[in-house]
Amino acid sequence: MPRSKIFLFLPIGLAAFAVGLWLSFDLGLYPERVEPPTIAGFLITPPKVIEDFTLIDQSGQSFHQDRWRGQWTFLYFGYTFCPDVCPLTLLELGKLQKILEREHLDQNTAYLFVSVDPKRDLPQRLGEYTAYFNPKFRGATGTAEELAKLAQQLGIYYKILDSAADGQNYTVDHSTAVLLIDPQARLRAVFTQHSPDTMAADFRKILELPPQ
Amino acid sequence: MKKTAWLLLSALCVPFTPALAAEPGAIQIETPWARESPPAAANGAAYMTLVNTGGETDHLLSASGEVAETVELHTHLMENNVMKMRKVEAIEVAHGEPTVLRPGGLHIMLIGLKKPLVAGQTFPLTLRFEKAGETSVQVTVRGKDAAAMPDGHAHHQ
């Protein structure tokens, strides 16, 4: 090939490559140029769409998925007969709410405690129980079927050890994760470490991400 | 004469008897406490640190008290982020290393509280040890912000 042609085609080739590279970024072929943050748990990307469900809130009203829309929801599954781990986690969530409030990140957040023990946790009991930990907290429960459907979608495990002779004094094995539901009612993150400072820092990181 | 010799011999032995492991008091019980109960909460838990000052391993076999319908020894097992609370038959208290009953771990489970646990109040529990026998403690009820996890959230790992 004559040398003059190389000088002609080389710049053209380079220019085409550059345009291609630019287009590939611009067309969103590399949408994750922002490194996903490391959190104490799992960031769900893209956020997981959840099928609708029907729970019963602390006032005895139906609680559907649309109640999650328009705000971030910290979600925790447990039961009020739990003497130790559930109160601890709710205390930590109560502190998280105070941190977020101090940082003006709390206007658009909700906190929901879902009891997986509907036999003993009647709605009114849930209301009194959750309000003790923080006035913003709400409680809900549901039929065994609806609870199972929701928990399964969210990766929450629980098992009622209903073997007590009197049918009352049983315990429940359950996942201890705190879940974060995004304003589109999708699962966005799973927090496996419940220190309020860690959860607050992780929540800030998630807020800074581009919308999904 | 023989008798006197024996007496002398046994008297000599007394100071060399190892720490009185079989006697009550060989287990020291430090800071027994419980967290106040949230409204509508039916159950509670009591925590404390057991220190074996004797020479032999001892076991806490049971706890009892008027505070709740049933009092049991429990532990928590954390498996794949699933918390499993289980009854245990006994809690070992080995010499040299304190056994800590704490949130998220070993605890005395108070099932069916007869009345709510109120911060600032105390209630008695009777502990029965295999070797040290029975001893009574006063459990102090702390507010909801009582140091939750002095072990740095180990149970969440």
C-alpha cells in the first residue's frame, strides 16, 4: 500500500473508532460507569419488582404494594413475642430514623415491621408495639398465604415452630435482614448489618446513585 | 497418739484444699439485667455474666422466678442471616472464662410476663447450678436504650 494512503486511512480509522467509542458511552452501552457502592449487605441492581400483595396494617386496613410508592421504606420481618432480636433491630432502626432526621434525609422515608406471626400478633398489638420504638414506625401482618408470598419474593425466610403443647408459646425462626424498598415499590437493598450508622451511610450511598 | 497425728495431718491439708468449687459462691454473678418490655410484648429476656471462681466447670441448669409464667434457658443460633432461638438444657460456666448472657446470644427467656418490665425496677430470679447449687439474684430492668450490643454487633455478622 502506498504510504500516502496509510496517512489518509489511519486518521479516518482513528476518527471512526473515537466516534464509535463516544457513541457506545452515549447510547448507554456502559451505563454502570458509576461503580456500585459497597454496602453492608446487598445492593439489588436492577431493583427487583415485587408482585402485589395484601397485608393488614395496624389499624386493620388493607395494605397493598402501592403504599410503598413515593417513598423509601425500611422493612423488617419479625414477631412481637420475640424477646431479644426483634426489639434490638427495631431499636437500631429507631436510631437510624433519628440519624436520617438530623441529616434531613427522613422526609421521604417509612419504616414497616411485618409480623410473620399473625396468629398472635393482632393488628392492634402491632400498633402499640411499633409506636414504642419510634412514632414513625408502622406495623402490618397478613394471612399465612400472603405473608409467605411476599417473604418469598423478598428472600425472607421464616418458620413457625408451632410445636408447643398449648399452641401459644412457640418461637419463630426468621431472617434478620432489614430490606430497603425504593419509591417505585421495588426491592433495592438488603442490609445484613444493623448498626444505625452503617445503615445511614449505606442509605446515603444509595440515594446518590443515578435513578434506576 | 495415732488420732492426734491424723488430726494434725488433716489440719495441715486444709490450706491446700483447692478453691471450693463445690460450694455456693464459686459462681459470681455480675450485672444481671433485662430490658424494659415494649407495650404488648408478652415475653422478655434476662442477661448477666457468670464467672466461675472455682476450679471445676459448672453448669447453670435452670432459672425460675415469679416474673413470668415460664422461665427457660435459651440461646440464639445465627445461620445464613436467619435467627433461630432454641431452648438449651444447661449453660456451661467454665473456670477462667466468663460466660456472658447477652442480647443476640445466650439468655434467660421470660415467657409470659406477668406484668410489664419497667425500667428502674428489679425482680428476683433463682438460678440453680449443678455444683454451686441455688442462688438468688436481683435483675435490674434497664430502659430501652440500654447498651444493646457491647460486643460490637457480633450477632449480626
